[in-house]
Amino acid sequence: MKLSFDHNGSCTKKIVMEIDNGRIVSTEFIGGQPGNPQILEALAEGMEVSETIGLLQGIACNDDTSCPGRLARSLAAAVAKL
């Protein structure tokens, strides 16, 4: 299933992801600095959604959520929709 989540208040404006059978098939970060999202996209591919949320939730950047934190939030929202 392909899903898209908009974000405000951070570099990342949108995260588009595909999840199949509880695993991340792909992620794409729209907006922001390219380095962190590229690393996250590569590392998250093939991982279990629940494991990824556990690893990334709560990571902050400049007193707010970070690219990893945004991905964790989006994945949690995806689980709620599935």
C-alpha cells in the first residue's frame, strides 16, 4: 500500500512510503536537506514497520522532531490506517 503524509514545522514537507506485509518497501522524503533522508530511505527499505518505529521515535533536531522522528510518526500513522 502506498501512503503519503504531510509535515509542517520541519525541513521535510512530505513523506511518501510504500508498505507491504508489515515491511517498508520504499520511502521518499520531499523537502529538506538531502543527506539524512537518503540515509533513512536506504536503511528503512525492507525493515519491519514496528521495528523502525521503535528505533526512530523520539529522535529530535533543534528541539523538535527530526527526519527520523518524522518517519516514525508517518509509519505509526500508516499502521493506524492499515
